Amino acid sequence: MKKIVALILMVILAALPLMVEAAGSLDTHFACAFLDIKFQCGCTRTGTGAMISRYGMITAAHNLYCSTHGKPLEYCNFLFGAKSASSGRKRYEGHFTYRVYETFKNGYNSLNDIGYVVFESPIGNSTGWFAWRAANDSYLKNKFVTIMNYTNNARINSYYSTLSVRNNTQVTWSSVPAGGEGGPVFYQSADMEFPEVVAVYACTAADGSAVGCRITDQLYYDMKADGAFN
């Protein structure tokens, strides 16, 4: 009987919106990183990432694979709480692993432009991290959110806009951040202790709107399997 009750409880919990909660106070600036990137094809770029656990960072896939040539990283340096391209609260140049859902072998595609990094050490203990939610359409529809990203010279920007649901993996909004993609799209109501990341800023669409790739249940399961939440 106890086993049956436990199984039912597991099924109920699995059906709930997935969240990972941050511990302690969070300065969203410190939990975001300026990414200095070079790919194996020789291309370079800058981008943005956001911590969503002690070990895990969410970002755009094209910060991890070149969207022009489909080549992976040669290196990526991470500067948290950046004040310039050379100074910030914490720099990480150590070992990490990463996974993406689009490697751009056939050119850029925004549909699955999302990926994550798992650091060897618990960076989030010193930077803080966002809560996050694998949210359904009804939760995301018309949410008033904040979007953060770093410009090419490591200046942090914050934008505010209302989400529209595009499909089961994407959302859009009217304000278009300029600069490094991969930053968090997050929501926080007055009764929430921590902001929830619901998507990642991916690109600007042809109509001038911004596109974000949604956090999904599959992303949670993959990150957990890869040790991002250890």
C-alpha cells in the first residue's frame, strides 16, 4: 500500500510545473555572465548566460556552436557581474561541459536555439542563481517579463515586455535587446521570493520582434541527468 501511495505521489509531482529554487539572496546582475567566445572555425562572438543552479547555466545554442559554420567551442570565458569586458565579480576560465539542441549544420535555426553549460565547480554558490519554470502556454501568455543581456562591451541591459506564445518551444515579445543573445527571460510577481526564468533570448525575427526559446520539461530532465543540479 505504501508503495502505491508513493507511486501516486511521484506521478502527481511529475505533473506539476518544474522549478528549481535559488538559495539565499539573488542579484540578477551577478547571476548573469558575459561570455567571451571563440569557435573552432575561428569565428568569435560575445553572449550572455544565466545561472539556474549551483552548477548549471542556461544560454543560447549559438553561443556554444557557431551558427554560421556549425563548429563547437574552442574556448569560452565567463565573467559574472561584468562591469567591463575585463572586470567583474567572478571570472571562470576552467573546465565545463555543455549540450545544445541545435548545432546549425544547415544554417541558423531559432527553433531550438537553446543549450546549457555544466561547470566543474559550483559557481552559483558565489554568484547566486535564478529559479526557473518549465511553464505551459497558459502560464506564459501575456506574462510581463524582464529580459537581461550584455552588449558587446559587457554593459548589462534590462528590458521589459509582454510575452506572446509562438509555439511549444518559443515565445516572442516586442522589445528587442541589442547585443549578446542567450540572456534570461524571467518573471517575478510581488509574492515570489526569486525570479523565474521561463525562456532564453535567442534572436530577432524578420518582423522586428524578439524570439525566446522556452524552458521545457525535457531540458530539465536532460540537465538533471548531466549533473547540472548536483
